[in-house]
Amino acid sequence: MSSPDRALAHPRRRQRLDEAQRRKQIIAGCIQVVAEHGYQQASLALIAEVAGVSKGLIWHYYSDRDTLMEQAAVTTVAQLRNRVGADIDLTYYEETYQAQEQLFRRGQAEGSLREFDTRVMAVTYQGAVDAMLGYLESHTDTLSSLLIAPVADRSGASIGCRSAG
């Protein structure tokens, strides 16, 4: 029995859902379609079918495909953050961001820094610091060479390093 014949033989009863539940249903269908068929093949018709709604209902809640896809991406990232973040203590970062924001705002008040979003700058700055620390942790030989080289140059002798000659 084909899908349309099955639908006629066993009509599915629509369930009344509030707006938040309906949006969640549509987003879940969208995520499933993208996961199974890829972004390019994720048509609104296929998403509607998988979500168990009409294509018109998707248009009612989302102005276009891009808006739906964007919301699906935001939902996915939020779910990942909640699942991963539940196991990570992020209070260190929040305290660090707040201290950095305060420092940036003080620089702006003094006139030494131009106007910018201090939160974005704090997160970006901390990301750069974390990347640098991660690099240095994985390249401890480079770090020791960087620290020892100036001392060796000043004393004229190499400290713990073999000379090239």
C-alpha cells in the first residue's frame, strides 16, 4: 500500500499543540531531515512530512526555509551546549569574562580603548589566551627553548642546550 493509500485507510488525527510545542515538533523534523538527507536535500515538503505537519503550517511559523534552518541550528547548538556544559564548570570562565569586561570598560572610560562590545571582546580575548596556552602545552619543547634562549644569549653560554659548534 502506498503512502497516500495508507493515509486514506488510516487517517492520522491531528493533535492540538500550543505554539512552542508545534515549533519544537517542526524543528525536530527539520533536524531529522537534515541529518538523514543533508542540508541541500532538506525541502520544506520533506520536513513537513517527517514532522507530521502540513507545509502551510511550517510557513505559518517560519517565514522561509532559511529562518527554519537557522532556528534548527540554534536549537541544535543549545542542546549540545546543555548536554556538554552540564558536565563542565563554567563559573571560572564567567568570572574571567566579567573581570575582562570590567578592564575593557575602564579602558573605554579612560579613552585608551575605542567603543566596542566588551562581552564579545572578553570572550574573544579569552579564546585567544586559551588557544595560546593549548599550543604551549602541546609544544613544551618550544616553550623551554623560548625561555632559555634569552638567558643563554646574555651569558654567552648555553644552559642545558648543546651548542651548534
